Amino acid sequence: MTGAARMQPINPTYRRTFPPPVMEARRWIEGKVFAPEKPLIMLSQAAPVDPPPAALARAMADALIENPASHLYGPVLGLPELRAELAAQWSDGYGGMVRPAQVAVTAGCNQAFTAVMSTLAGAGDAVILPLPYYFNHKMWLDMEGVETLALPTGDDLLPDPERAAALITPRTRAIVLISPNNPTGVEYPPALLGAFFDLARTHGIALILDETYRDFHSQPGAPHDLFKDPDWDDTLIHLYSFSKAYRLTGHRVGAIMASEARLAEVEKFLDTVAICPPQVGQIGALWGMRHLGQWLAGERAEILSRRDALVAGFGGLEGWDLLGCGAYFAYVRHPFAKPSDIVAREMVEACAMLVLPGTMFGPRQTEGGTGQAEATLRIAFANADRDGLAEVVGRLATLDL
């Protein structure tokens, strides 16, 4: 070949999709050295950095050594024992009826989302995402050529079913909700979730409810009653992750609750992408569900304690507005005239803190946004203890950009 080397073709929808935000933010700190008296505080990624409990790790190690099947392909929709355990615990916890045949296990919750969305929407279809959105949801829709119908929210960060209804067209296939929310931490009230369920059912579209952070909900008991509807699976598709609850991020275990007919289509997607979810991760998830209830309650109490500490800290922080705080996240309005992407990058140098800008979770005003994206930051606080959060508030109090 003569002349300049030609680049192999790339799907244009991938070219138009923004790069992974967490990886982009990590590049902001590459090669930087931070003073020992002011080390970098990492508040960018919502993932526990501590290993799982020792007993859980031992159960997984034992499986590797003693269970030959742990090294083999398993069922595409997951281990039957784990599907049954999920069905039983969800039925008991939500007061409804979930059958094992309505449960699938996936390689993480992101795969759960892409799997169900692949069965729902293709190029030219549309899906409603409340703002601010979870960036991986938006990325998948963009890569698949599915239009995102952005549902703006106000300072309470709660989506409005009436505003959502106005967005529905014959091309709309689903509404996606996350509660407790990523990136805002806001918990959606049961009545609000019920209103969205009714809206989706009326229009014959799916309601996808991602409850990755349900184990850290501030209210005891079931966060909603949607599973009590005997025909819940004609509308609701529920997503869950074991990554946060049992610190299994690297083992990739998530779950879907949906109709058997939906899961029959999901199985096609999963078989072509990963064949089956990781065996050892599933074994760990099952062991955790059966043995770590009390431990998980302690994890929840600790996260809620950190949330309370952050709420108290921001109460005395002049110029900053805490719009949402819960589960792993605080969503804040910064006091600076600069857009959030500039603020977040300058914070690395100015106060040795890495957070994500609101521009990673929604459109700019030049792209049809409301200005919310430029004015906000996400703080992922799950890996900062109370002393660490006090340090966060202290650094923000003196920040001058």
C-alpha cells in the first residue's frame, strides 16, 4: 500500500459516542505527584475498593479447588441455585411473586442493561432517560443508534411522570429509572415509581428499574410494591448488581427480573456475548446471599452514617448546594462561574480531589441541556470514611477557582 496508512472502518455510532468517563477522569491524574500532607482523594468511581469478607473469599477459593464445574461453562442464564435464591429473597423482600424462571444472572449489571435493551430497542427507536443519566446507559443507546429522550429534572432531581408522558412517541420503547440514583443518590418514592409503572403499562412500553444500590436504601423494608402486581412482568424489567453489596466488582455478577418471554430473547444476546456469567462470581454471590445478611446490614449502616456526615458537612459549606445524597453518591451544585468539567479538572491541582463533572451525566446548554450539567459535580463517597469526608468538606471550604 502506498501513501498514508488507511484506518480500518469504525461504526459511526461508536465514533459519536463519548469515551468512558471514569477512564477519562483517571487520565487527569496520570503522572501527577501529590504532597504527602495532602494526598489525592479519589471520589470518582462508585466501586468498593476493599475485598469481600474473608469467609466469602474462602468460599470462592474452595470452589476453585474442590468444584471442577467452577472452571466450566455454566447455563447461559446463570446457576439455577442462584436464580432460585434471588427469586425467593425478592419474593419475600418485596411481598410479591418472582419465579426462578423470571430471573437471569449476567456478567454485571451493565451487561444486564445491554442485554434487555438489545431485546427492546434498535436503531431508530427511542428510550427515555431522566437527567442526569448514568453515562453507561447513554453510551449503549448511542452506540446502538437508539435516540435518548432526555427527561429534565429540577433541583429535587426527581423525574416527573407527566413530563415523561409528553416525550412518548410511537418510537419509544422504554423508560429507564435508577433508584437509589446514580449519579444523584436520590431515592425515588414508592408512589413515584408506581406512577411510572402505570405510565409505561398504559403506553405498552417497558419500565426498566435499575436497583444496583438497593442494599443501601435509607428506608427499611421494600423500596416499592411493584412486584405485588401479579402481572408485573408485562411492564417491569428489574436490574440488580452484586458488585456493591458483596464487593464482587471484579467477578461481574448482576441479575435481571423479567418475563420468561423476555429472558428467552435475552438468552440469545448473552450466549453470543459471554456464553455464561462467571461461575466463581456466581458461587460467591449465592454464598453471600445465604450467609451475609447481618454483615450486609452493617455495610448499609456504615454507608448511611457516611451519608449523614456528608449532609452535615455540606450544611455548613458556604456557596455549595447539596442537591442529592444517598447510597454511594452526593450530587452538588458548585459555586464557580466555570463549567463543571473545568472545575473538576482544576480541583485535581487545587485541592487534590478527583470527582466527576455533571457534563459527564447530561447535555450541555449548547446541546439542548438546561445548564444543570455545567453547574454540578458527582461525589462518589463510598470509599471515604467519616474522617475522610471531613477532609473533603474542609478542602472544598477553602477551594477558590
